[in-house]
Amino acid sequence: MSETTAQPVTAHLQELRARIIKAGAAVLVGAVVAFIYRGPIFDLIIAPYEHVAADRALVFFRPTEAFSLFMRLSLFAGFVFASPVVLWQLWAFISPALSRREKRLVVPIVLALTILFLAGIAFGYWSLERGLGFLIDFGGDDLAPVIGGDYYLSFALRFLLVFGIGFEFPVFLYAMALMGIVGWRRLASGRRWAVLAIVTVGAVATPSGDPLTLLLLSIPLYLLYEATIWIVRFTVRR
């Protein structure tokens, strides 16, 4: 490798390192803030469980479990708080390589991703209580729930992430349409495959795998797929 080639590579690596450090620092600051307010944040996370099992408190089985639980929750919340900074650092790193037209598309795409992710989180939070109610009631009077706080946190965060990430897939379909990979006719003719993919991925990704949660996830994802077909049809010209 020549010296002229090595210099741009080294410069890119140094810039990437600087961007990662700044993003990491933002996450760390967000995590510290989240740890300070860990009580209200945890109350928000466990509210769906308390609504369906008011007489059954979450428990922990090891002396260190409560501390590690709040640390994990703080890191997760810190990343959410710092996500605008993380996205900005990512944008600042890749923007020099984008064309003027691509730069114009970045803002609406990032905005759509953010809105759909938050909508997915909100709908997932609403669905979490319904899913927990179904699962706990399934035990009837013969089985009483004794659920560890660490397990519940992992369950709830994965539940919310699956809904949040799942709601973002229309943006990727739309981006594929803009690049000419798919068109609205192809999306429309692939409805059966889309349903199969949604159900299969939902069954694998959801932490519980119960039919109610799968239904609560699959219906809005299919409606988003249908909405994407119409949006592509009337906004993408090929």
C-alpha cells in the first residue's frame, strides 16, 4: 500500500475512533442520568406486570442481582437518551461519502425511522400487559407466578425492542423501492410471502412465542406492509 493510500485510510480510522468515543461518552452520560432516576424508570418498566399480577412482587435470587439489574436498565435507557447524539455521529461520519441527492433523503429517512421506532415501542408497551396477562392467566389457579426481576427486565426489554425494530421495516422497503430493487407491483404480488415472513420472524423474535403476542405483532406489521405498497405506488416513479 502506498503512502498516499495509507493516509486517507488512517484518517478515516482516526475519525471513526473519535466518533465512537463521542457516541460512547454520550451513552455514558445518559446512563448516569438514567441511574440517578432508576426508580421512576423501573416503575415504568414493571407497570404492565403490576397491572396483571398486583399481588405478586418481582423477586431477586442473588445478592448482586438487584444492582446488576439497575445497571443494565441504566445502560439501556442511556442509549435511548443518547440516540440522537449517536445518530448524529454516524451521520457526520458517512455524510462526506454521500451525494447531494442522498443527503437530502437522509433527514426524512432518519425521521421516519425514529417515529416508527418510538411508535413500535409504544405499541409494544401496550401489548406487553396483554401478553403478560395471557401468559400468567394460562397458569390458572394451580400455578402461581414467582418471577425474578432480572428475567422480567430481559423479557420486557426484548419485547419492546422487537416491536420497535419491527415497525421500522417499511422504511427499508421504501429505500429498496427508491433504489429500484422492488416496485409496488412486486410488493403487492408478494403479500403471501410477506405474511409468512412476518409470522415466522415474529415467532422467533418474540421472547414468549405465545399466539396472542404473535398476533399483536403480526397485524400492525402487515398493515404497515400494505401502507408501504400504496406509498411506493404513488411516490416512487420508475
